Amino acid sequence: MSTQLSVKSRLSSTVASLKPSGIRRFFDLAASMEGVISLGVGEPDFVTPWRMREASISSLERGHTAYTSNAGMLELRVEIQKYLEERFSVSYHPEKEILVTVGASEAIDIALRAILDPGDEVLVVEPCYVSYEPVIRLAGGVPVFLKTTMENQFKLTPQELETHITPRTKAIIFCYPNNPTGGTMTAEEWKTLLPIIEKHDLLVISDEIYAELTYGRMHDSIAALPGMKDRTILISGFSKAFAMTGWRLGYVCATPDLLAGMLKIHQYTMLCAPTMAQMAALEALRHGRSDMERMIESYRQRRNYVVDGFREIGLSCHEPDGAFYAFPSITSTGLSSAEFAEKLLMEEKVAVVPGDVFGESGNGHIRCSYATSMEQLKKALERMERLMGKLS
């Protein structure tokens, strides 16, 4: 008789129970087919601007290849402090309240691990980034989902928040501008939630990676509102606004006690973020504003084009106020999100992401990234219109 353990029995029950990313399944399927137009990737289609690449190359040539401080280069943390204060009216001490991380994803992970004890509940605003639920579970927490809908422009309401709070609720996590819906929250809308957050003494994890991709107005950070900085963990990075996805550089800002806890985890698991990427980020904050604005204007034009296009072919679509995703409803077709996405891929070779990948409240929608060329968007809409004709 074999005494070899099964692979599953060697894994923790938490890890064994995690589902693979639903986004990956469609990416892998699309990659095996020729002629596919992908609207699935949550990544800028721009190359990192040259000034950032040059700064990194120059740092290598000068021999800057050693570790930095665990918290990141102080010079970079000072620039992050200046940037957040200037752009979003929130100020953090660069030495005590800012930590440079390996992408915003690491920041989310260490924030949750730093604050959660087994069984603590975390409110998750849906539809949401696919990593929130598994990372909460890996930290020993219990995710509790809050629903937003197209009817209220995917905004979190006080009623939905209050209904789901229990004595075990420790924190709430959300991403605004939102991935996958493009929904945003204004300062006035945040203010309606503050009495509830304060009454129940909740910590707030605010994922603001798409903050600069807000159309028609400036992003309003919940951390900038009176009394909220001390209970907010603000997370952001360089991937989206500066087209630096592969550089894996983010940051987290919080009060000194919370940041000290996150720093412990970071220094034992990551040590520090890549030095060359930090040099590129420094250049981005100092001189990359014009590059960023050029890309944002392009996204705005594409947003207008795809939203009008979806409506013209018979798909209801909320006009996103941020990020670079459209989240049209496909309920009129009678298909589920997964059925529609699979049919679109197999019959018309257009890859989108089923909305229910982002939580149950995303069902009836598909996520379409417009971070791709106008030419590709035009072809994708033509193919989708052809599918809609067949379905009708």
C-alpha cells in the first residue's frame, strides 16, 4: 500500500478551498485561439513612458542595485507624500506613515494580515476586484458582501452598509474608481457613510489604484474627509495611471501603529520593493504628469466610444466615471454572464470577462476593458453586434 500523501492533503484547507481566478480561465482560452480581440486585460495598452524607463536604466548604469530601506527609498516616500497632498488633499508622514510595496496587491495582502484575527468579518463592496475575497480568507477573515447595482451607478449606499454590520465586523474594503464597473463616489456620497463607519468603529481599506483615472472631476479620497485619515488604510500604486504594471510597485499609507504592523510582514516576506522600479516611480511623480494626462484623455475618448457603441447594439451600459472598464448589462439576451462571454469568444472571437467573476452582484454583466486601440474597439463592437443579431 502506498503511503504517499495526496497533493490536496498537503495543502492547508484554506488554500485547497480557494477557487482559481475566473479571469484567468478566459485569458487562457483566448490565448489558445487565433484572431481573438481581447477586452479582458485590466492593463494599460501604453508602454511605460520613456522618461520612467530611462530613469531605471540610468540607475542600473550607476550601479544602484542594492536593497533599499524596508519601507522604500525615503526620497520616493517624500514624493508620494507631496503627490497625495497636492492631488487628493490627504497628507501622510513619509517616514512613519508610507510604505512602498511590491504592487498594490501586496499592500492589500499585508493590510488585511496586519488587522485581522481569525473569524473577523470584512465587508466587501461588490462587484469587486477578484483578489479581495481570497486574500481575506488567507488572512483568516470572513468576507461579507455588499451589493451595488447599475441602477444606483454602482455606488455604496448607507442602507446596504448598515444592514451587513455585525459584532464581528472589523473593516470594509472597496475600490473606487471601481474595478470592474467604473463607478465612483463623490465626497458628498462618502459623507453619508461616515456616521455608520464611526458608530461601528470600522477600519477602512480604500484601494485607490485608479484614482487618477477619474473623468470630468478630481477623485475624492475618503481618507481626506474629517476624522477618516486615522481609520483609513489608503492603497495605491503606479500600475494604472503611469502604465507601470510589470514594474510591480505600489504603496500603502496608514497611521504609524497600523503601518508598523504592515512593515513587519513586508520586511519578513518581501524585504523591499525593487530598487530599479522605485527609481522609475520617482521620475513618474516628479516629471510624468504630462504622460499620465495624455493617456487619461485617450481613455476618456475610448470610454465615450464604447459606451455609445454598447447602447447602439442594444446593451444597457452605465457610463463609467473612472477606471478603464465598461460593465454593460447582458440580461436582455436571456443568457448568464458566463454563457454570453463564452458564446462571444467561441463564435465571434472577442474575449470579455463574465461579471459574476467579480461577485454575485456582477451577474448579468460583462467587463470590457477599453484600454486597447480604437481600431480594436471598433472591430470588437462590430463582432458583438453580429452576435446580438443572432441572439435576437
